[in-house]
Amino acid sequence: MTAVDVVPLVDEGLGNSAYLVDLGDGRALAVDVSLDLRPPDREASRRGLRVAFAADTHLHADFLSGARQLSATEDARVLASAAGHREFTHTGMHDGDEVPLGGLRLRALGTPGHTHEHLSFLLLDGDRPVGVFTGGSLIVGAAARTDLVAPERTEELARKQFSSLRRLADLPDDVAVWPTHGAGSFCSAPPGAERTSTIGREKATNPLLRLTDEDEFVDRLLGSLGSYPPYFARLGEINRLGPPIMAAPPVLPELDADAVRALLDDGALIVDVRPVREFAAAHAPGALSNPARPAFASWLGWLAPDDRPLVIMRGPDQDPTETAWQAAKIGYTNLAGECAFDAWTAARLPTTGTKLVSADEVSGTVLDVRQTAEFTGGHLPGALHLELGDLAGRVDEVPAGPTVVMCGHGERAMSGASLLERAGHREVAVLIGGADDWVRATGGRLDSGT
């Protein structure tokens, strides 16, 4: 038996992994790839492969699937759950169905829970199970959330998730586990977890998989659910209908300052992607700060509207192509163009700044915009907690007067500060660093819990 070559393609920002499988005959299988097909394209090209199959484990909520695009550009055969009722050409698979892949086979395993139509795909070399693509079912150290389909189905799907995990646990211990969701995913992967595993390792270490009582499993899983971006509610249906085929890579037209002003007059919003310190030094009034970084797409989808023109404001060394791809993979087609901040200032248009403070300069109201799990793990005494994703709708809960916004490093805090400034707050500063930096600088102790 020869080793099966499975290449993980990690999207650090979304916290997900896609996979490219070399089928040994010049063809490849792609699993759970997003619309940003540059990573699988590069890997396939480097290996001289053509993607002949594109499998989706479920109707993704956190990114647009690239399977239909591969069908159009590579003539790839799309493999997906028949229960998903996708409205584009695909092979609808049921539990137990198999597809031959040259010397390998792919077997569908019904594993509902994360979604109602979820499949895992067991990869077999002859009769030997090599690994299983578990999507949002069994993930490293956990199981993915079950509240994305509909609120009233959350508990029902959690119970199905319990059964699905027990089914996967019956596979041999040496079978590789290749999940889609991993650390950084808002689909509930634990922080810092490895991205792949084995059945045996998960049986020994995964707290949810070790629970044998269904009610206890449901309570534990549902108790771990945090918030998620609003675009998650839209993308599943777009993926069911089939994301529009892209005739060309996304491009952001270059806009001059006059064009940006005209767009702003028509209701556009500036999204400033420059680093925190550059935004702090000067930015267009009312701009939303969302620094370009791996997590850019998630926070764009959380903080910026999808039904209003967006203007990307960038620094001189930032590539607007990357921004366009990050937006495209979460279905944001409302980017009107991009403008260099230097062009804005050259036109003598107004700017404002945001104060940065170090850990030993914190005073006034401290607003912590981290996720709830981060906040309860340790926060500054007396800090006000509002998750960044909720802040725009709750700015009236932030007292007037000096306010220091903080997160873990500063990026989310600057986004929060920009939201407060847009709402009329004037004495806003951002902490450079996080809670641990405050402890080191002051010798203070963090509070835990809510």
C-alpha cells in the first residue's frame, strides 16, 4: 500500500482547512474549498494536477464554496449531500454512497448535527480506511456548533451531533481526522487546537467525544456556543443556490478623492485597512477601522454592511487584490473600489486621529470588546464588556467621557474605537496590547467571570 497524499490548505483568518488529495493519476480531489481558489490552484499547479472532484461536507455558513467554480473552470465533479438540495449540477450523495477515485474510494457517511444535511467523507485505499473528512462534525478537541440552521432546531441538531460523533468514533483508531473547522473558526473550535488528528487521539482527549450521556453532551455543547457574524445567516442559502460563477478574479477599481466623496454622499462607508498605528495617526472621519490581517474577512462580515457601497482605504504598500479576494469569499460584492490614504490627504480632505495609550496609562471607562470567553478568562477590574460584533447596536451603553477600548492586541479595539467615534464619542483611546500587558505594566490582578 502506498501513502495517500493529502495536503491541508489552511485559511488562518477563517480558522478553516480545505484539503487537496493527490489521486495518483494526474487528478486531484478538493474538499471544502472556498471561492478563493488560489491556494488549491497553486498546490495543484505545483504538482501537475487537475482538480477532477470537489466535495463539500455541508452547506457552509462562513464562506462561499468554491466547488461550483471548480465545476465551471476545471470540469470538476461536485460531490455533496443530496439532502442539501443544491440547485446547481452536482452528484447528490446519500449515506453509504461511494465514488471511485482511481485507486481510492470516497464513501459518504451521514453525520448531521452541524447542519441537517452534513456528510463526512471516508477516504479508502482499497478496503483500508485512510482518513475521514469530518467537516463540522468531529473536530479536534470539540464538535462544531449546531445553531446555524435555525434557532428552533439547535437542540435537535445537537442530539444528532452526539450520534454522529459516536458513529465516527467506531472507525479504527488509526484513521486520520481531517476537519474543516479549526482554531479561529467561529464554528466553535477550541483555541490553539491542532488542525488534524486521529480517531484514537480524539477518543482519548476530546471532552465531547468522551461523554456517553446524550443529555450531558447537549448541555456541554450548547453551553459552549458563542456569538457569530451575521453573514453566517446568509451564506448557507447562497451555497445551496450556487455561488455565482466568477468570470475573472475580483478587482477593486482605483478611486480618486472626488469619487470617494461622491460615494460617501450617496451613503457609502470607508473601510480603512491600514495598520492600527497609521489609522490612529490620521484617518477619514467616520471610517471603520478593519486592519488587513488574516481575520479581515470575518470582521468585515461582522462590522460592515453588505447592502451599502464600501470604499477600501489603504496604505501605499497594501495590495487591494488581497482585500478583494477576502471580501469575495464571504459574498461581499459591494466593494465600490479602493483609494490610497495619501490621495485623500493630498486632496486636503479632513482627517482625525485616535489616541493610543500604553498599559500604564489606562484611565476612565475601560471597554473590553473581546469575545465573552476571552473576557471571562481574565479582564481588567471594573471593565465594561461589549463584544465588538454587538458594539454598533449598543454604543449608547458606553458612558460619555474618557474611554479606553481594549482587546487582545489592538486591532479589534481600534475597530471598536472607530465605531464609537462614528457614534459621536470624542474622548476615545485604544490600548496597545491586552490584559496581560496591563498586568505586567501595573502589577495588578485580573478579574474572572462576568
